[in-house]
Amino acid sequence: MIKILLPKKVFAGLTLLALSAMSLGGCGFQPLYGNQGTQAIDASDELKRVYVANIPTRFGQTMRLALQKDMAGDGPEKPDGYTLKVNGSASFEAVDIHLDNTSGRSRLVGRAQWKLYSVEEQPKLLAQGFARTLDGYNPNIQQYFAQSLNDETALKRVSENLAHDITQQVAIWLKANISLGPDKTTPRRYLDVDEMQDGHSGRYRFLDSDGFPAMATGRMQRSYSTQQLEDTQP
């Protein structure tokens, strides 16, 4: 029999780690995907019962495919228990504006709203929530084909990240009956004191996702939405 001798500090650290892992079970932490008993809900099985309703536009279809893939998991889906409806949008922002009016960074902001309904003659709203994500890349204005590929791959990453976040939120509701509810976030705004005043009301401008005014960095925007007939861009 071979004996391995460990230094006292290493042995003490391993002992503490083992005790910490054993104590997690008593702190209320449980794995999201899995079954902790005969009475507990298996979120993975319930996710397979979610039917993802059609999401218009190409951006929406990419998000729907990602949702179906995430919710199906490693087994066949049987979407007979719930209906998931999702609306989303993604906006490109040109940041890092140079002196020649070119941009050194394209940032993509993705947002989505979801609602989960029961499957019955008169469907009931069971849960709802929202998701946000950021992505981007450094553009190359001299390579138009590469630029188009960058746009498409960035949109794909954003749609997949939103789908993954929505899947996790739905799983949390299935497991613990907790959801974020409607998005109550109001756009932040500030008063532009350099603008002409109109009576007692001032000229307000909205802040961007990072807290900076869009006009302060010379940003331009083009957006993709699941609520439009076509994706829009200038």
C-alpha cells in the first residue's frame, strides 16, 4: 500500500474544501437541472414540454432555433405543456468615432421579452421576464464581405445568448416558481442645457446602455427587431 504524505497546510485546505462542499446542501443550494427527490420537479424534463412560438424576422428565427435547442437538451422534445412567446431586438452602435468619421468599434445590444403560457382552451400567463446581452467587434471598412460576416455572426451570438438566458429563467420558474416579471426599467435621460428651452419644458436626451449620451460619442444606430416586417438598417 502506497501512502501519500501531504503538507499540513495542503491537508487543512483540502479538509476545509470538503467540509464546505458538504455544507452547501444545508444552505438551500440545489442544482437547477436535476431531480433532488421524487417530489421535486425536473427542470430539464419540463423544458422539453415548452413549445416556442414563431418569432418573426431572420433575427427572431435564429433566436427560436437556439431556444428549441437549449430547451430540448439531450433528448427528444415533447412540447405539450407550455407555450413560450418571445419578442426581441438588437441594435448596432458605432462607438470609438475617429477624426475621419470612421468607427473603431461596433457594439451590439440585444434585448428580449418573454412570456410563458399554459396550453389549454384559454391559455393563462404563467410567467414572464426579460433578457439583455452585449456583443461587438472591430470593423474593417475596407473588407465589405468580412464586414457582412461580422454582422451576421455578431447577431447570431446575441440571439443565442438571449436564448440561453431565457431558457435559464424559464427553468428557474419551473423549478422554484420565480420569474422576473415585466421589464420595468425606464430609459435614463438627462436635460440638455445647451438646447433652446420650450416654455417650461426642457430638451431631454436619453442615455445609452453604458450611461453615456449617444451624441457625446457621435454614435450611429441600426436596429433589428422581431416586431417588424423586415430588419431595418440605413
